[in-house]
Amino acid sequence: MEFVYVVKRADLFDERCPHGFLPRSTHGDEIGRYLERARSRGFFLERRHAETDPSFQQIIPYVVILRGSEVLLLRRSKKGGDARLHDKLSIGLGGHINPPDARDGDLLAACARRELDEEVGFDEVVTARPVGIINDDSNPVGAVHFGVVHAARVAKGVARVRRGELTEASFVPLAELKTLAADPGVDMETWSRLIAEGIERVVEAV
């Protein structure tokens, strides 16, 4: 039985729900409010209930890794916990916040660090910082998740891919990422497509 960190939708959003990727550089005050609510108004709920009830928003730290003018592009494996994401391309390393993450003070940062350690290995210290939020109610996955987008820079690259959630990971130029994201024939996570549209804002933030 897995418990995940959630916030009631009514406690997270005002009358208007955001859509898409909102970068901190242009929506600073709004992002600050969402981060404060995510940290202070949440609690743990059994995942099987949270996945089917859109009155709860599961808070997901979603980390984009940059190297120079390249971004880390990933492919989800069929071993991942959510079948709806199997085989999809992604630029986000992330997942649900679990109870042990709450022991480290800032549970968003703790979860981001854990997900980096679990999914990809680096031969350098990687520090992720929040650069925006993402929300998309247009599909069943997005309707029950709220993303806190983090970004980090690395100088070298990926040392190893832990073959659990991922099958491959490689750096691609920003222009190539935007081309892939704009192609409806490419099977890419919706969140990744939305962030790719504003990837320049992510680059500027780190």
C-alpha cells in the first residue's frame, strides 16, 4: 500500500486553475503562493484513491536536467508504476512524494533529490531548484497531478541509467527538443511538451 502527498484541489487553487507551464521568472508571486500551499496544506493519502479522485492534487516534483544548451531526454519503461506513461518520451525526472520525504524539512526538495538518485546517476553533485509549476486538466493523468518544475545544470552527463522507470537517457539540443515536442506523431508526456514550449525560461532560471 503506497501513500502519496496530496493537497485538496480547493485548497491549492483559487477560482481560476492555471493551465500549462508557468515559469517563475514571469509568474513569481503566483508560483510562490502555489509552493506555499503545496508545502503547508498537504497530507498523505492512499495512492489508489488519489489516482481516481480529481478533488485531490498529487504534488509531483518534476526535474529538468540541462547541460549547456542541451536537455536530458528520457524514455519511460514498461516497468514504471503508471501504465499511462509507458514508453513515452519525457524531460522530467520525478515522482510522488512519499512519507519518508517529509523527514527532511522541505519535502519538495527531498523528493526531487530522491528521484534523481533513484532514476539516473551522475558523477557530480546535482542541485535542483524550483523554476515554475505545471498543471494540465485535459487528460486523466494531468487531472490528478500538480507539478512543481525544478531544473538543474550538470557539467558532465549521465553516468548511468537505473533500468527501472527508464529505458534510455541522452542529451539533445534545445532546438531538437522543441521539434520533437511540436510533432503530434511523437509519443511524449503532456507535461514535457508544455515545458518544451517554454524551455528557454527554464534555461534562464538556472
